[in-house]
Amino acid sequence: MSWKAIDALDDARDATGSLLLPFDAGRWARLALIALFVGGIGSGGGGAGNAGNTGVTFPADGTPPTNVPIDSLPGFVTPGNVFAAVVVLAAIGITLGLIWSFIGSVMQFVFVDGVVSKDVRIRKPFRERLGLGARLFVFQIGLVLAVLLLLGLPLAAVVLGGISLDGSVFLLAIPLVFLAILVFLVLAIALQLTTDFVVPTMIAEDKQVIDSWRRVVPVFRAEFSEFGLYIVVRFVLGILASIAVGIAAALVLLVVAIPFAIVGGGIFLALSAAGVSAFSTAGLALFGALGLLFVLTAIAVSALVQMPVVTFFRYYSLFLLGSADESLDLVSNFRTEDDTPAPEGPTPA
């Protein structure tokens, strides 16, 4: 028995190779920029705090300290100002995140256009797909907000309802935690299926998000085992690919960091020779500019390293969708005669 979800892997590999080779710097750069938005580069960081002798004593009974040197703090550092700064920073972060997500939604369509036509462009298809991208963005945000609202209702009932936090409440929270994990898993699968199969359906039939979901749901049902296998294969390969991309990016960044370290050392020696502290305004400006340049370089390198993997997965979903439904086959020009999906209808005698 031949599995379409397995056969599509070979097709995706061949199509990825035909798109990326022979090497074209402009095409690779545009694909890397697109992959930066549709593939995503996440990073997590943590910090550690140090405690020293600040002159503030903390009573053993847990009461607040009474000898905080308030007068030593700048006049503008007040609880109200700190809270306002936190709110402003949070608003800026949310706004930037929404803008990034919106661009990524439009880029999903730009990406499909590029890999299907092998003519990778950004500006023109971005303008043409702006409307579809906006609808996809609203749908995804609405889906996430609905899930957060659903999971937030029990917490809001506890906080606003004045329910005491005794042992029974914590016992009740255990199944809620498992429910939250299940809901987020379903949400992740729904978002993945949307970008992998609903987006190309929107392009193929010029439909809206909900209409495209209605269009592909019967395809999912008819080929349930194939798409179920796709989810499993996609998940496993995604983990392996993330590890490989992370290692490759780290190795490349180690090499890239060498000239930055040399330049940084040169700046430090030059400042020392001039009698200027590295923590002066000039020193901080120079090192800050060098650090910003390194961060931008790291982002570019990461996007470039992950681009072939993101391209492969995009082809993988397109080939499976086309195999399951010929009318949604956007990559028919990549197929050989043996790969061409059989037409729907009765087999001629």
C-alpha cells in the first residue's frame, strides 16, 4: 500500500532542490526573508539576579523594610511611573507582535505563490495578497483569543468570584491543566492545518478562510488516515529539523562571531589607548552598534539556515493536498506522470 503522506516527502525534496539549485543569491535572500516571517525564529532567555549589601534590612517576620533609602533614588522613579513604563512597554511589545503576525499572515500567501511559480517575489505579491492575509490574520487572532477566553473563564471565576483557594480548588485545577494542554494541542493543529492546507485552498479557489475550511474538511474526512499520518510525520520531522537547524545555525554563528570579536577587541584597545572608558557614552555607543549589527547578522543567518527546511515543509503540504484533491493541486507542474493524482470519478472499463 502506498501512502500519499510518505510519497509526498520525495516529491517535496525534489521540488525543494529544483527551486534552490542552481544557487541564486537573490532568490535565496528573498526566500530567507519570507522564511523569517512564515517559519519564525524564536528565542528564549533568562536572567539571574544578584543580591548584595544595599543597606536595606528585611525583618524576619516578613514585614516590609522600613529603612529603604528612598531619597537616594531619582525623583522620577515612583511606583506610578514604573507601572506606566511597564504598561507602555507591554503595549509596544504587543503592537510589534501583532504587526509581525500580520506580515507573517500575508507572507504565507507570498510564499505559496513563490514556491508554486518558482518566481520568488515579495513586493508585488504582498500587495496582491494583502486582503487574503488580513483575513487570515483576523481568523488566527480570533481563534487564539477564543481559546484564551475559554481557558480564562475558570481563572476569572476564582479571582472575581472571591472563591477561597483551599485544597479542593487545587484538586479541581488538575483536570483543568490537562484540559488546557489538550486545548492548546488542538489549537496548534488547527493553526498548522490552516497555514498548510487552507491557505493554498484560498489561493486555488479564491475563497475566504471559513469557506476554504469548509472546502478542505471533506478532503480531510475522505483521506483521514493520510492527513493523520501527515500530522505525525510533520511533528517528528519538525523536531528533528529544529535540532539540525539549531546546531547548524550555532556553528555558523560561531564562525561569524570571530570577526565581531576581533572588531570589539580593537574598539576596546583603541578606547583604552585614548583614555576613554568602555562604559562612557562613546564606548557604549560603539559597542551597542556592534552588538546590534551582530544581532541582525544572527537573525539573517538563522533565517538563511532554516529557509530550505521551511521550503521543504511547504512543498510537502502542497504535494499532499494535490494528491488528495486534484482540483487543489497547485504543484501539478512539478509532478511526473507517475505522481499525477488520479482523476475523480469511476474508472473506465
